[in-house]
Amino acid sequence: MHRCLIIEDDIHNASYIANGLRERGYEATVCADGVDGMARALDEQWDVIILDRMLPQAVDGLSILDALRSMGKRTPVLILSALSAIDERVRGLQAGCNDYLTKPFAFPELAARVEALVRWTQPTEVERELYMADLKVNLLTRSVEREGRTITLQPREFRLLVYMMTHQGQILTRTMLLEAVWNYQFDPQTNVIDAHISRLRNKIDKGFSIPLIHTRRNLGYIMSPHLHGEKADDNNAQKNTAKPAQ
């Protein structure tokens, strides 16, 4: 069981996060102020820390983060903040956080980011091939096959596919895809993500019996071989791609 420390002064928000993570199998502990949060963060071992940027009393989120990194602790930290300006996000990342999520947020996105941070810190062998149902991706040769048929992808489409396959079963918002694949180069209101997903879906799913890429309206996208019976959401979402999921 992974241990998560939540340092958040909004008790309702903290309880919401903690209960959601516990339902996913985490051991979640809540600290409501920076003083207690810093003590727990420094004195105990955690698999991930969710850290509010703004905290009461003299100790704020960046102070806790600075203390952690000064002591050589590499615990992955996800900052939660109502400060959404790019400068604030850059400041948090430069201070040593591993990820930065602005409020308000959707819990599925927070959970996916927490799971990714935990997974990235676990020692694993370097994967050369990814599989999903009858789809195979070779990371070294950058080749893609499904049912033995070669699928030609553009570089951005390949990066998008690899990211979705390594996060299979998770709802991926347009913001997450924007950050992971486009590196903040586009306005999240643009339809560039929807257009790339549409082209990728035509190459990966069209003509095959089991669809792998699914739309979750007002949330984002999910890649899984186990959702082929849930087509209504996909069809409705394709009619409404103008509404970006954050």
C-alpha cells in the first residue's frame, strides 16, 4: 500500500482527496497546516506528497518543498494551487516539485497524476515494447503494428500513442496531453489535441473489431481494450469536441 501525505488547510478539499485515494488503495494522511505538515513530511517516509501552495501560519508549501529537497529527500511532490499563472507554476517546478495542478481540479486527473508519480519512482526495467490487445509498439524502432499490419504514424502521433498506452485505463484530460506531448506549446482551448486524437483513432481503431481509444465527454480520453461496449459516450463526445476538458 502506497503512503500519501496530504498537506492542505481546506479540510473539505483534503477529505475529498483523502477519501478518493483511499478508495484506490492508498494510505492517506492529512495535515491541515504547514508546521505539522513539514514535521510529518521530514520525519516519515512517504511514497508521494500532495502539497497545497498556500498554507496558514508561517510555513507555506514552497518552504516545505525547499526543506525536503535541502535534506536530500526525493519524495515525489504534487503541488495544488489556486495560483494558475505560468510564473507561479514555473516557480513551483524550479523549487523541486514533480508536478503542479491548479484548483479547481477534477479528481480523476489528480489521481492519475499521483499514480504516475508513484509509478515513475518505482524501479523498473526499460521497456522496449508496449502491448494492448492486438496492438504492438516497438519503442526502439518506433514501429506500430496491429493484427500484424504496419501502421504508419507521424512523430507527434507516435508520442501521443505511447503516452496513452503507458497510462492505459486512466482518463487523460486535454491539459494532461497538452503538457506531456505538446510541452505547453499550444493554448489548451485549441482543437489540436482533438484533431490528433481523431487521426490517431482512424489509424489505430478504424477497421478493427475492438476500439482502443475512447472519449469521455467533458473529461478527456481513455485508452483501454475493455471499454468496447461503451460506445454511446464516444459518439456523443465526437459531436461536442468544442468543449475542452480541463
